[in-house]
Amino acid sequence: MALVVPELSPEGIYLLQKMLALNPSKRLSAEECLDHPYFLQLDDDGMALLLNVNQDLAVVCIKAYSL
């Protein structure tokens, strides 16, 4: 995952891997994701930036997992 999103912090990469786990029992719930320290550290500007980046990231991840 670090190769797909090299600018993401280790904490963010861990969160992303847990969000994209193929096994539903290992995948984080939406509530668990929002409670993760990665999101708690963001201010309003950071959250707005994250939402914009996540749109592009979702496309990248879908392509990566489709291979």
C-alpha cells in the first residue's frame, strides 16, 4: 500500500489496509475508522483535503485491487 500512496503516513497506511481488508471480519467498521487516531489528528482544513484526496485514492485502490 505504501507504494500506491507513498505520501501517506504509516498510521494512514495501516488504517487504509484495515479499511480495504477483503475479509469482512478483519475490516474496520465506519465507526472504528472515524475513531482512528489518523482522523482525530486532522483539523477542518486537513479533513477537507483528505476528502478530496480520498476521491482520487479510491480510484487508485479500486484499480490496484482489480489487478
